[in-house]
Amino acid sequence: MKPRRQQLILDLISLDYHETVMAAAGHQAEQVLQETITKYDGKFICVVEGGIPTKDNGIYCKIGGKTVMSLLVEMAMDAAAVVAIGSCASWGGIPSSDPNPTGATSAHEVLTSKGVKTPVVNIPGCPPNPYNFLSTVLYYVTFKKLPELDDQARPKFAYGRIIHENCERRPHFDAGRFAVHFGDEGHRKGYCLFKIGCKGPETFNNCPTLLFNDIGSGAWPVGTGHPCFGCSEKGVGFTVPLHSPARPKYITPPSFFTDVFPGKEGVGAGTKALAAGVAGVAIGAAGAAMLSGLGKKDEDNKDKGE
Ligand code: SF4
Ligand code: F3S
């Protein structure tokens, strides 16, 4: 059963600091931050949203008079783990796009460059699916360890497969039925969006199976008729032009297509693969949040004098 939002925040985790979801403001809020770090030394999760400006010593983003870059290092040093939520925190996202005037980069890059060894989990997406974030945090709360991660530090339960594998339009792709222009007959009939730039064949995410906003089938970009633009994939979203064809990871579409069901307009139900859903409740996340009372600190950081 999914926990309700208030149950989640008040009973399952302790949300001690969040720039917007907290009663305190200004100096009082920053005091809470320092008290939380001291109180839960090594037993809190630091959640980061947004790319980290690094140019000119990080002056392009400050909270409470400190640069976000220095705050991240300070908090991560004492955290059990860092969760980077969204593409910006995970790999730089929009602010890191060329020409990247603020030198924005990911939380992971900043921490690595400063020699901080606290484990980082990336939950990329624009937006990231809140269930993927929540499942990661609750996994840690339950098992006192992080879920299995891929080579980009993404939880495998969420980013283990490319979108194209589970897309409900995949039978149209296999049968060679495509939308060629927005609003054309193929688009109106719900055909595959590959030819109008869908990046599903090169994007790892569980959007087609987890969906968004708890409103049922079709509640994801491709389900609404918009090509996936690879928002969660480094080197694809905000990098490759929207109209460019995808560079499929595992399959190369043939230059000609044959009908798998000759003479039929559509394909039968049941072709859509289903992946395991993850229970939880959606919560918004903005700025940095600290979820305390969890796990143990990575001893590596205790040796660092920063
Ligand atoms: Fe779905 Fe896009 Fe793959 Fe077509 S190219 S099947 S729309 S993910
Ligand atoms: Fe993003 Fe593509 Fe999913 S644009 S939200 S990864 S369908």
C-alpha cells in the first residue's frame, strides 16, 4: 500500500532541512541545517537538486551567503549518502549545455574533484520520476544500503532498460508504422515517433512502465504523442537536437520495414512488456534536502580535514 504524503514525511523519514518545505526561513533555516549536520553526523541523506556552478569559485549560486558548491562539499562530507535528483544534479543538465557560462556540473563531479568519497546516487530525468527517488530513499531506510547501481550511479531497478524496450508504440516501430510529421495521419493514429526524433531507443529509464502523476495509462511523454527527447540520458537530452533521429543502443532499424500483421491497422493487446512497479508517493523536491536518522557514515570522509 502506498504511504500518504504526510505519513511519508512525518513517519517514515525525517525531513529536517528543505529550503521550501520547512517552517523556518532565513538565518533560522540555516541554523537548522548546521544543527542537523551535527546531530545526525554520518546518518543523513543529502539530496541535491540542480547543476552546481563551479566557475569563478561557484559564485553564481549561493544559499545563506555560501556557494552551493561549498555547501554541497560541506554536507556531503558528513552524509551517509548523496542523492542527486534530476538531470542537472546528475550530469549537469540544461545549465551545463554549451556554452555553459557558469561552469555548471553534476554533484558527482564536484565531490570527486574535492576528493569526497561519500557514495552518490543519480536519479536523472527532467523531471525525474518521484517514485524512483522515493524508492531509492526507502530502500536505504529499509536495508541500510543503497540499491544496485549501474555505471552512471543510477539505480538499476529504474534505469536498467531502454525506453524503446517497453514502449507501447513499439509494435508500430517493428511493423514500420511511423508518424512523419506532427499532426499527420500516423501521428493521429498513435504510430511510432522515431522519425520525428524519439530518443527512446537510446535512453535508459522506466517512464513507459512507471508512468507519471498516478493518472493511468498514457501518462508519459510518448503516451501523449510527444517523442522522448532523452531528458534523463547524458549526451542525449539537451545535447542532441530534438529532431535528430535516435542512435539505437541495441537495435538498428532496418532501412525497409515489413508488416508483421499484413492488412491490419493495429496490433493486438498484450505486446507491451511490463516491468515491476515501485510503491511510494510522489513528493516534490527543490533545492537541497536532508533526510536524517538513516544509516551510517562512510568512514572515508572522517579522515578528511575539509
Ligand atoms: Fe516508442 Fe520512441 Fe521506440 Fe517508437 S522510437 S517505439 S515511440 S520509444
Ligand atoms: Fe524524459 Fe524521455 Fe522519460 S523525455 S520523461 S526520459 S520519456
